Amino acid sequence: MTRRSRAPLLLALAALAAVPSLAPHARADEAREGAPSTIAVVCPPGDRFGLRVVAELESLGFRAAILDPAADGPASRASLEASAREAGAIAAIRAVPSGRGVEVWIADRVTGKTVLREMAHGAGNAGAPDRDAALALRVVELLRASLLETSLPAPPPGELPATPEIREKLRVPAPAALAAAPSPPSPALRVSLAPGALLSPGGLGAAASLDLGLAVMPSEHVGVVAFAAFPLTSARLEQPQLSVDLSVQLTGAGVRFTTRADRWAPSADIGLAVVSLQGAGMVVTSGFSDGDSSAMTLAPFMRLGLAFAVTPSFRLRADVLASVVAQGVSFQTVEHHIATWGRPIMLSSGGVDLGWF
């Protein structure tokens, strides 16, 4: 067999020989990705302080593995990281005595950082259980503070990824001050003031009006309303040798239906209005005696509105009212019909809405 023909065979044999050596690493990576969140605690067997740290970790839902420090020698970053890798842990903790208390080492493989902190003993005997419990709690909180960096927008790169389990365990609840606060209740008593235009197709022009309204809302969706539309100008008809003016005042009350909204609040009013008429010139009303210059009648109405809340107590609103007088008012001479009014009536207005209580 020539040298050229042996080369492909040698390459194939080398690839086959490499497969078994790569398989353990692949299986180790798969196991590491699926491993639970384990913390390695490096302490002598039966060490009371180490057992307190284990208890605190397990209370948070972590798994703790105790490693004997005899084989590691003096505490160092390299030895602590090696212990964490050996145990398949996301972090390793080791506490060694110091002059004022204990020196705590934490190797965090998720953030890639090693934390060194000296914690002084509190008052009491050296082996006081309450002192050990307090120190163990501080050690665990130090680890939590390190792992919380994984929730930053740009977390530090680590040796291991932050698993969903770790993120769930270290999830920080939203502060109460930042939680969505319920919107304050809208005032139950509201007064509106809005100029508008009163119009009834039939021959007479539009008239300016001032709409004053009152609404009482004992609930968020249903209340009662009352309004009065005072005439600012008259509806006028002018023809050769003929001039007619008609002043109209509307006063009504009814029920309001609305929906609660933070900014926009639509509403619908249904009720009954009193229509007061005051004429100057030639006015003949159907249903009233000839020659009357004033009259009054009832008419149902429906009003649609929309309010925009600048604040809960101050709104801008617009309304459109529709009504009809059953027997409309007619204007006529002896021989000719001139105009009619009241079939239908339209009142549009826009202004402000103030709330109290």
C-alpha cells in the first residue's frame, strides 16, 4: 500500500479515536445545562457555621453540596472555582476565620466574579448559635446580590448561563411605589357651563344659547342630570314687510348613562324637557290660541356627550341634544305659511365640566 493511499485511512482512524474522548465532554455539557441550581459550601464535615449556610440556601430553594476543604489548601479564587466545577455547582462559598470574624469567599460562575468580604463577629460568645445564624444569612444575601446582576440589561458574562430557574428564584417584585395605582374616583357632583347653538330646520335661523348643566353620579355608570339652555340671541326670520323673532329656553331633567374612563368619558342622557317660547312679530302657534306671544310645552330629549378629563375634577366636554315638539310652532300670514319651528330641535354645545365631592 502506497503512502498516498494510507493517508485517508489514517485520518479516518484518528477521527474514530477522537469520538470517545469528545463524548464525555458532550455528556458533561448536557448534564451541566440540565443540572439543578446547586451551591457548593466548602467547610469541614459537621462545621456548625457551614451547616447554617446550607440551611439558609435550602430555605431559598437551592441545593447545597458540602465539600471538604482539606484537599483545596488555602482559600483562593482558583481553588474555589475548581471546587465549584468539580461539584457541578453554579457557585461555591468558603468562610475562613479572620482577625475580626470570618473572611467569606464566593465564586459565582454565572457572573464570572469572585467576591471577598470580611464579616465581623457581633457581641456574644464565639460559638453563639444566633451569631452563626446572622452571619450565615449575610453570606447568603451576599451571594444573592451577586446573582442579581444577571437581571441587569447588560449582565456580566459568566462561565454558566443564568437558567430560568435562577431567574425565577431571584425575581425581584415591583416596588409598591411603582405599581400601577388605581385611578382616583371621579367626583359625584358635576356642573357644566357651555355656550352653544340652537337650531330647528323650518325657516328660522340658528340662535346662540348658554347651556348650564348639573349631574349627580352616585355610581360609575348611572346618574341623574338637569340642564337649562338660556337664549343669548333669537331665531330670526326677515322678509319684505315681515320680521319674526323667536326666543327659546329649554329646561330639562333625565337619566345619564356613562362609562368610567381615565381620559375619555362618553355619556348618553334621556329625559323630558320644558320648551318655553317667546315670540315677537307675527306668531301663530298650532295648539295655542291665536295671538299668543308666548307658549310652553313638553318634549322628550336625548343628549349624547363626550368629555375629556384634563384632571379628575376638570373636563372639557361637548354635547348634542335632539328633541321634537309634537305640534310644532308655525309662522304664517292670513294667506301664506311662513315657517315652522320645533320639528326637530337640535342644541349643540361645548364647554367645561367641573366636579366636586
